[in-house]
Amino acid sequence: MFDHETELEIGLASGMRVRIDPKGARLTSLVLPGADGPVEILIGPDPGETARSFHGATIGRYSNRIAGGRFTLDGEQFQLDTNENGNCLHGGGQGFDQRDWTVVAHWINAVALRLESRDGDQGFPGNLVAEASFALSDPATLTITYRARCDRACPVSLTSHGYFNLAGGGSIADHRLKINADQVLEIDSESLPVGAPRDVAGTRFDFRDSAPVPGPDGAGFDHNFCLRPGAMREIAALNDPASGRSMTMLSNQPGLQVYTSPSGDSFNAICLEPQAWPDAPNHPEYPSAILQPGKEYVNRIRLQFSG
């Protein structure tokens, strides 16, 4: 068995390197080779920060928010742990980002981790087994795969919470973002979704063509973009014109949560989280996020880098 406290490194001959901490199945470093030397593009928490940090972590059982920490499933109401304004955020106060994942395997270019979540964990029903794998492949590609099975029907949405800055630091004001989504969910003051999806056309949420980050009004984002249907497909692309670096993201998920991380008067990173729609257990009109017994949950996230 492996030491949970030891970060695991994987790499490619090209110089791309990734580090993973089994505590929280957390990405702690993503280094790309560059003309002037290696560049760290994964942004961590501010030095000295003591609050719970989601930087790079695996989020679960349910990423994003569930209103009031409550949902009804098969006629039974469940009360979850509430850890933000009376709502359940990212699986509760002891979500998967807080857990010691078991290292199943560690190869030169891949890591596999496993976590067991018992019935009633943070209020969620059923015994769930989750797996997370991180694999590098040429050319400059990181694939993150989440799988889960549960012995009882349960909402499940796992994702990776990495913060990216393709310049390696400073503001992301010059980054450009493209998202293959025609609609977005509006949010209230508690960042919970409000009503049906709204068309992005003519709004600050229109990233169907590459547009500046954090947006034309500089307000930033913490919103779910409703992705065009499909299996594994390109969902977003991030580009830094100054450095020439780009990141193309593929996934099989129905939503992409976009969060721009504030730093002083600007934004120093962007978080792109493929996942189920927020509060979906309380919105039957949203794509279902319920994992049924005997079925397997799979979230595949592929990050392809160039430049």
C-alpha cells in the first residue's frame, strides 16, 4: 500500500509533468515545457490561506450546490450536510476533497485512486465506491476519468476543480475562452440556478466564438453553461495569445461550471469544471444526475495542451 501523504508525480518524455496528492485526489501541479523552460499553469491557493481550498481537488459526491441541502428521491426526503449559506456545496463539509483516497496504482504516466463512501455520508444515500485516474499521453494530454457505483439510487456528480493560468501567473484578462454552449443557467445571490436555461446570444455569456476572459463587463463568472448534447466531445478551449499556449477541454458531461478566481482587482485563474447541472436533484426538468444501482457513473475529462 502507498503512503497517503506522498504526492505522486507522473510525466512524459516531452517534459510535461503532473503531481497528484491522494488527499482529495488533488492536482497540485501541472507543468508544461516551454521555450524558456518549464511553466507551471496550475494555480494553487494563496500562501498562508487557512480556509478550505478546492484548488485542484476532486469534488464529490455532488459538485456544485444543492439548495437547502435537501432533495427528494423515490418519495423519500434526504437532508445533506449544509456548509454554505444553508446549502450543500461540493458534497458537504467533508466532501471527497477532504478524504484520503487509496492509491491503487502508480505508473510512470498514470495514477489510479479509489474511495469508499458509506451510506449516510454527508447525508447521501447508499454505499458508493469512486475511482479517479489521471493519465498522461502524447501529445501533451491529461485525461482524468471518474467512475462510481452505488448500491442505492443517489445523486452523483464528480469533477476536477483545477484553476488554470496559461501564462503561468498574473492576470487572465488577456486569455480568450470558447465554450460550445448555446444556453446558461442564471443564478441568484446564493449562486443557485434560477429557472430554465437562458440563451447566451447577445449576453456576456456568449462564448460560442472565442472571447476575452473574464468577459466584456469584467464581472467574472460562477455559472453553469448548458453544453450541446453529445458523448465525448470538445466543450471548451482556453487560449493565452501572449504565450501562445492553449488548452482544449473534452468531456461527456452535460454542464460546464465556469468560475473566475478573483485576486485583488482582477482575476488570476479560471476554473472549468465539467459536471452535472447544479441543484439537478431538485429540478426534474434538468438532465438527471441520479446514479441507479447496477449502473456506472463515468465522467471523462481530457485536457489537450499546445504552444
